[in-house]
Amino acid sequence: MSVQSTVHGEILAGYADGPNRLEAAIAGLSATDLDLAPAVGGWTIRQIVHHLTDGDDLWKAFIKQAIGNPGGAFTLEWYWQMPQDQWAERWAYAGRAIDPSLALLRANRAHIVQLLEHRPEAWELSLRVRWLRAEAQDVSVGWVVEMQVRHMEGHLADIARIREAHQV
């Protein structure tokens, strides 16, 4: 096994484990606890769960497009046109139950893991991403998968801080 395939395997394992880690991070919380937020402002635990799922769902489209049409263009300009807080409001993060989002996250991650296990060369496939207020650049499937792992880790840390601050 090459070093590259070992690294990809480790990243993919972290990606696959994201839903388990998120569910562990919120284990034992009541519906009221899910609405706890950082003392200094920011999203509630409930909003973080929905945000993670929606972000994952958006970037899943990138991965599938890159495998189906490598070298094409990918844009989330429609999403980047307004702050994430406005999307959270429009998509009703504050009032929705988290179970459907957790199920979607788990299904999406399992789907992408299976796909990448069957198409390991896909890690290197890329699309041209037109970032908002920045130049376009080629972005690989591997970069997106790793970015989603880091994104999850950052928000898991947010949840841990909220739980610690509120002693739940």
C-alpha cells in the first residue's frame, strides 16, 4: 500500500467516522440543551448540527460532479451570496428536529465513502471552483473530503465548548 493510499485511507476513515463523533458529542443532551449557545454569541448546538449536514450535502454534489465530469466548473455562488446566518434562518435551523439531519449526514457520508472506495483514483479528480470575491482554482475531491473532516472537527470543538460552558 502506498503512502498516498494510506493517507487517503486515514482521511476517509475520519470522514466516515464524522457522524459517530457528532452523535457522541451530543449524546445525552435534551431538546432544550440542543438550544444552548456560546456565552458570547454564535450558533446553538442544534444549528451546528443542521449546518454540518447542509454543508456536507452541498459538497457531496462537488464530489459526485468531479467523478462524473472532471475538469468542469463548480459553483456555490448562490449560497455565498448571503451570510451563513441568513441561510440558517431561511432553512429554519433553530426550530427543526435534528434526527433527519443526522440521518442525512450518516447516509451521505456512507454513500461517498462507498463511492471513493470503489473509485480510489477519484481523490485526484478536480473541478474549477469559482470562490466568492476570489480567483477560481482547481480543487480536488481529496481536498474537499479533508476539508469536510476539518470542518466537522472545528464544530465538534464548538459543541464541546458549549457543553463545558453550560455544564451539560
